[in-house]
Amino acid sequence: MIRRRRRIKIIATLGPASADRSMVAALFEAGADVFRINMSHASHEAMRERVAAIRSLEEQFDRPIGVLVDLQGPKLRVGEFEAGAVVLRKGSAFTLDSDKALGDQTRVFLPHLEILDSLRKGDRVLIDDGKVQLRVAALAPGRAETIVEVAGPVSNKKGVNLPDTIIPTSAMTDKDRADLAAALDEDIDWIALSFVQRPEDVIEVKKIAGNRAMVMAKIEKPQAIARLDEILGVADAVMVARGDLGVEMPLEKVPGLQKTVTRLARRLGKPVVVATQMLESMITAPVPTRAEVSDVATAVFEGADAVMLSAESASGQYPREAVETMNRIAEAVESEGIYPAIIEAQRAAPEATGADAIAEATRDVAETLQSKVICAWTASGSTGLRIARERPRSSILALTPVVRTARRLALAWGVHADVTADARDERDMADRACRHAYIDGFVGVGDRVIVVAGVPFGTPGATNNLRIAKVGPDGGAV
């Protein structure tokens, strides 16, 4: 039985360096709770093989494991140049147009007519992760005339970012729709939506996914920051995707935005993931930099639900070491004496609902009695998420009859989920809560277990019952 000794979860991206089942198993044993499959690089066949490997590990380790499929989103790129590349000079004119002819020193094809239609005078156009910056000076049908503000080389099919421009298209491309359909057929748990600009982007995916998967909005554009409250209101979770966010916004603003998104998500009880370049140097080195260790520690102190590894585990030379390092950092931070006080200082007032009132009361009772564990019976996962929102000092054990719910909760802060038949009555609710907590090593004989559930049992979102149980000699309630 694998039980993590930390609250924050670890997401590991699978790729060429972690494609075989033995390495996936090694990453899970090292500390990965959720596995990410990036559809920017994975075919449908590769995605299916990786999901199958993860599901086989569930049987081997007798633990639910979350699967996150990350959609590529609309990747904007320039066309090709006759010479393969050009070097743009500061102050020179450069045109983006709809002419498919090979580019030169003065122009290049931009194969996105909707972008040319959406640009406005004064908008910035960033190329190659912002290494080259253009400013729109004039517009005509099918063309945008720009001035080079930051000079540099531009080669074939380099990426384009538009921090000032609202793109009037869906966050999903035809490829994303095909990838989403394929992923849903594999019974995955979370869908990450790239380049979200508006709440409607999230709603569109949620309508397609239905109850088959939860939807995570990736915050990586200024337009998403401007409508953050609305996006978080409809998303099931959120990711601070610092890569593109750091391209489209000033880098010095990213740490503050990370805290803003994390605090808001915690207030709303939505899982929040911090991602991108967390242990970047471990792609090629067996140990991280001191700055990277501090970066991971900051996310842990903020109370984020999860931290994510990208290339470190997908294509790096030390995938297992990267997960082990992140696990050690998280455990060390959470064992610091100041950690509980920092987490508690960031707590938000509960929403004015019975379920949130019960969740807050559960935390207070657990802390008053110094209970080692809170046991949440949950069919949909909402009770588990409400308890996690409170960031209690006690461990959180979620009991659910739905394996899909247990897998989804693998992303939630502090939640250890067991799959078991639903409680028959209140006596059974308390008795089996104690037994699971005892078997999983959360408590010993004589310890108190705080049990929270919704009655009648099996009613989603009806958290309304709190009990205090005591573990007997046989592990059951007395």
C-alpha cells in the first residue's frame, strides 16, 4: 500500500524518456500522483498505450492514479523563408500577410487569416517565445505591416504569441477535437485546455466531456487573467502555465500572478496546479539549482494542489530523479514548523452553503481534538474537495464507491482516496471509515476519526453529516 507523506501532489509528464511501463512504475513509486499526456507530442496510439500502462499500475499498486490529457490548442506559427531564416533589424519594416509565397527580409506568410483580421494598430506580435518583437503599424486586408522593436533571427515555422490581441476563435482546433474524443474514449480523468481566453472556451469543452472527464483551464494568456474570476467559475481546476504566460506578460509579473491565481482557486475550492520549468536544469543534470528548489518550495508554501514536471520527466535524462527530488522538496517544506501557520494564514471564509459550513466545522473539530485523519465519504468527489479547500492539519481520507472519483481526487491537496462500497447507514459509515483509516496507517487503536458525509448516502453534493468515531481493538468503530 503506497501512501504519500505529503499533501501537495506531483504531476509527471510522460514522453520518450518515460514511455515504457517500467519507467512509469518507477515514477509512480518515486512520487508521481497524476500522469500527464501532452497531445502536442503524443499520437492517439501513444496516448492509448500510456493510459493502458497507467491503468495496469493501478492493479499492481492497488491505488487510483489520475490521468491528465493536455490538448495542444491553437499553435500559431509563421510560414517558411526562401533562405530558411532571416535576421530582422531593429526599426525595420516587416510584413505579415496571407501570401503563401516563401518569405524574405521584408515579409512572411502568416497562415492564420483570423489573426490578420483580429490585429489592431499598436498590437505586439512576439515570435520565437518573444525573442523577436514586432509592433503593428498599419493594417490592410490580408496583411499587417509591422516595425521591428526587438531584433533577432526568425526561421521557418517559429511560434507566434499575441499578448494584446483577442482571437475570435475557439481554444480548440480540429486536432484538439479529435484528440479530446480519443482521450474520452480511454476513460481519462482530466482534460487540460490550452490558451484559454474566455469562460466560453471552458464551457465548450465541458459540454463535450460531460461527466466523463473534468476540465482544467490553463492560464497562460493576458486575456485569461483579465477574466480570471469568470474562467475559474466554470472550470473544474486551473493550471498556472508559466511558460507562455511569461512570454506574453512581463516576466517580473508572473510570480505575483501565480499567487493571485493560487489564492483565488483555493478560495473557490478548485484544484490549482503550478507548472513549467520547475526543475528545468534536471533535463540534463542529476540535481537541480538552488533557485529551482526555492521555486518548488514557494508553490508548496502557497498551498497549491499540485506541482508539475514537463520535459524533466518526459524527455530528460533523469526522469525518476526529477520526481524523487520534487517529492523530497515537498516533504521537507511540509515538515517545516512554519508551514501550518503559512497555510492557515491563507484560508478563505467558507461559502454560504451548508456543505461549506460542514467542511469548515469538520476542520475545526479535527484540530480541536487533534484528530490524525478526516474521513470524507464522497460519490462525486465534492465532499473531498471541500475538505481539501480547508487545508486541515489532519490527513484527508476519501472513501468513494466510484473509481473515477478516486482517480480525479489524486490531483487534490492532501487527499488519499480508497475505492469501497457506499455506506449502508450511519453505523456502517463510521465503522468502515475507522477500518480504512486503520488499515491505511492513518490511525491506531484508540484514535479519533472525524467522519463527514452526505445523507442520504450516494447523493452528490449533499455534505451535511459530521460524526466523531473512535478506533476499536479490531480497527472498527467503538
